[in-house]
Amino acid sequence: MLTKKGKYGLKALIHLSGLPAGQLAFVNDIAVANNIPKKFLDAILGELRNAGFVQSRKGKDGGYRLARPASEIKIGHVVRVLDGPLAPIPCASRTQYQRCEDCDEATCEVRHMMLDVRQAIAEVLDNRSLASMRDADNDDVVRTIKYGM
């Protein structure tokens, strides 16, 4: 499940991806525009900076901007940085695998299903860029909500 940290991080990155190239945004402006607690956003942006997704500048004319084009930032990478592995259970994780004590991995149906789930999640998130997320046509979502189509 995507945590609030992951959700807020993605919202902040989408906000920054909507700025003209090179323009900086103040943390408070990002927080207010996206309904994110400022203190929490400060910590998230620090992690995103350390991971190389954003750059920051201190001072009166400071703020944050993307460190590279939004088309080069994959959603799966952001989620892994902020929330950890994509796998729903530790024995299905590729990056932080942990063996289960209560089952035989070779015959465990739950593990095999969760490996498929992890792969499906990775397939979507690793093939979607921040730019494509920002530019997505969400008319089908609105249509579904309004008209049940």
C-alpha cells in the first residue's frame, strides 16, 4: 500500500514537474497547493533530494526544482525510495527478500500469487514516468465517477 509519505512525495514531484524549466518552488507553496503538512513535506523533499530527484537552493530566492526531466523519473523508483519494496509480502521482494518461517517457499501458493502481484505492480510503476503521470488524461476517471461507465 502506498503510504502518505509516498503519496505526498509523488504529489510534490508532480507539482514541480508543472513548473517552467529551472523555476524553483517554495516548500510552503507546494504544501499549500497540495494539502500536505509542511513539516512532513520538508522531510520528504530531503529524501527526494538525497535520492537525486530534486535540487534545492537555500535563501530568499531558494526553493526546489526537479533535478532531471520529468520524463526520466520513473514512478517505481520514487515509490521504492520513499516507501521501500513494491512486494506486498517480504518473501516476494526482489530488493529486501526475507524468508517466511511458516511455509515452504517452493509450494507456498500465497508467495507465488504475491510474486505475480509484485510483478504486475512493478510493470506499471517502472514503465510510467513522472511526465506521463502528470500529463495523463483522467477524463475516463471522471466519467466513471460521474456516470458509472
